[in-house]
Amino acid sequence: MGSEEGRIIKPPMEDVTKGKVFKPDTRFCYKEWFTATVVAIFVWMLTVGVLILGAWIYMMDQDAPWSTFFTIFFDVLPILSFWYALSLVVWWLPAMIGIPLYIRSIEYSVISKSGMVMPEIYVKKGLINVTRKHVPFRTITNISSRAGPIDRLFGIGTVEIQTAGYSGGAGGQTGPEEKLEGITFYEEVRDFILQELRKFRDPYVTGTEVVLPREEPVPRLSDSLDDEMLITLREIRDVLERIENKLD
């Protein structure tokens, strides 16, 4: 753990610690383009494979010569190619245009405990339906970084944030509640969030361990309805406990 806490935070983290907005790296767009192209090629190969299989089955069923197989294949292939190219115009081309627009709309922010507001992770996504999500640090149970083979190819990764409601599978929801995707300094972001979380409760863990909840004073924030509700509920609990003690 000492090496984790002693890591040098790279320059991009300076903006993160101040709560400023940062965006996914351009390489995230390249990764999504690459993935969409690989999917298009795979579907095309699968389609040609189905054609080959169909022509072979027909040839075997009719006990026809191999010339029949090649005749069917080369007769159907141009038609199949035309319709597949048309389908690419319908889904692949819009995807290639929409991917950079969508990624450009993504905004992340990680506000530290010394900030002016409740420490939280802020994520904005969407072009048509724009979502803005605030994940307070005090609700986080697990945090991890992930970089798959394609991510490593482009030098990017993801920070996954999990809260108590999601990690417990409440309401049928599993997996991370929020993800900071396509960033090059994802390990530094993870380490920074961990350092801030240790200010809330120590020790804090990563991976699949769940931190046991610990009741802590809730700060009064005029713009936070959730915190006001928690404070009110605790006050009601205290009143009920005093009444119960008097009755006893």
C-alpha cells in the first residue's frame, strides 16, 4: 500500500484535484472506431461463411458437381455484397460519425474533500438524452481500474465506481454504477480517489472487498436534499430513543 500512496501523480491530475472537468482522450474515439470496424468485418465474414455453408449443403443435397457450388457462390455473392454494403450505410457509417460526437459530449470531474462542495464524482454523458450523475464519495464501496487488450493497444483504461446499492445487486442492478472511460491516466485517477476515500474512512480497500458501513456525521449542505433527509431521520431516531428511555 505504501507504494500506492507514494506514487507520483502525473500532470493531468492537477486539474482533477481541483474539481475541473476533463474528457476522454482522443484515443478512446480511435478505439471505438476500431471496434466498430472489427465488428463490421466479423459480420461480413460470418455472412460469407453462411453463404458457403448454404451452397455446400445444396450441392450435397442435390448430389451436384463442384461447379454448382461455385456457380451458386459467385451468383449470390454480388447480391449479398450489395445488401451488406447498404446495411453498413444504415448502421456502421452513422456509428462512425456519431462516436466522436458522443465522446466529445462526455465530461468527468473528481472533486476532492478540500473542495467547496460535497466530495463526489461527476459524469455527464449523452447527445439526445443527456445524463448528469453525481456519485458522492461516502456512497462508494469499491473502486477499480480496468484495461482490456484493445484498451492497452491504444494506451487507455477505465476507472469503475461501485456503490452499496449496485454492489449488493439491489433492484436487480449489478456491476459498476459509473465508469470513467477512455482516459490515459486512469491509474492516477484511481489512486487519487482512493487517497480521498481514506480521508473519509480508513482503511479503504479495492477489488471485491466491501467496506463495512460506518455512521458518520452528515455535513449540512443547503443544496443537498439527500443530506437534509438523513439529518432529519437521525433527529427523529434520537427523539424516539429518548421517548423509549422515558417509558422504560
